[in-house]
Amino acid sequence: YRLSKYMKNKSDKTAVIVGKVTDDVRMLECPKLSVCALKFTETARKRILAAGGECLTFDQLALRAPKGSNTVLLRGPKSREAQSHFGHNTSVLNPHTHDGVKPFVRSKGRKFERARGRRRNCGFKV
């Protein structure tokens, strides 16, 4: 599904994925796609080929487009624990950039970072 979404209006280009392409049963019809990936599931490969598309490996892509012309590099979602500490992708001038950001705390117990500034009844709460 994500592959077809990002490849709309790019039928002449090749989608390049450093990973495995899997089938999505929620997608009723598969568009014609040219896809290069490390691996394909059997059903994903069948659906792409049945729609008139092609499944390439990276060595086939290197022969076809050695400089990577007419390719679209796709990646998965950014999901790792460190992202939760970084803040939102807003401007630096925005005062709410770091609201609700996970703090770097040694532990989550009673004695750790629970003093003034974290409780309303101890002067203020940030």
C-alpha cells in the first residue's frame, strides 16, 4: 500500500527499497510498478508481475541505472526509542518544540526528577 501511495504519478521511475516488499491484502488492485528491493514475498512478486510491473534486484538496477537516475528511494518509518527524546519537527523559535518530550532520566522512581518544576504544589510546574 505504501509503495503504491508514494509511486503515484511516477510510473516511469523505479522504486528502490532497501528491505523486503510484502503483500498487502487490503489493497484490491495493484498498479503497474517497477520495484527494486532486497527481497519480495511470493504473493507480492505475483501481484506486481500480474499488474504488468517488474521486480528487480540491486545488481539488475545497477546495470540499468548505474547513477540511480529515474529512481525513487523509499524507506520505512523512523521508529526507534531515541526519537522520543528529540522533540517535534517544528521551528527552533517555537516555544512548544520540546513540550511532551521524553526526558533522559536514570530511573522512573519516587526519588528521580520529581521535585520543584515537576509538581504544581512545589512552587511551579513546567
